Amino acid sequence: MDNSNSVSLARELRELLQAALSHLRARLELAGLEGKDAFTRICGVLLLAVLAITLVLAGYFLLCLALVFGIARLLATEHAWIWIATLVGSMHLIAAWGILCGALGWLRKPMFASTIEEFRKDESWLKSTAVRQR
């Protein structure tokens, strides 16, 4: 092997490495952008989960309070606010259910969809290239 072939091989290897690194950098930039989106969504889901838990606890407290005073009513003690507490507690629980359904909807949406699609395209291209070279 003469010197010009070694220089040519070294240059081609350097260009190949440079292209591979450039490709990897582009993919990591895309993953970074989608990572920011995923972080925002996860923070939103966590916020909604905390809100839902707060509403469930408030609803549970009010329903328990209504149960205690409801039993007192059965013992001939009348308080109109028992039914209001029951209604408010039920509304809290319904609101918590709605918030949790919304959070689950967010979690069902796939994350990093563009990055995964780009890697699939890369894989397909590599397979088609490998088939042609055989």
C-alpha cells in the first residue's frame, strides 16, 4: 500500500467519522427538543395529579362529615347543611375524576415521536443500503 492510499483512507475515515458525529448531533438535538416537551407534559401531569389528590381528600372529608351528620339526622337531629356538604363533596370527587382522566389522556400520547420516527427512517435506510451492497 503506498502513501497516497493511506492518506486517502485516513481522509475517508475522518469524513465518515465526521458525518456520523454530525448525524448523531442532529438526532440528539431533536431528542433534546422533545425532551423539553416531555418535561413540560410530565410537570403538567404532576400538577394535575396533586390537584386531583387535593380534591379527593377534600371530597372524602366532606363526605365523611356528611355521613356523620346524616347519621345524627337519622337520630332526629336536622341540619340542612348536611346535604350541602354531601353535594360539595360529590362535586370535588367528580372534578378529581375529570382531572385524572385528563392527565391519563396526556400520558397516553407517545413521547419522542419525531425522534423515534427519525431513527426508524435511519434503520430503514441502513437496511436498504446493506442489501444493495451485497
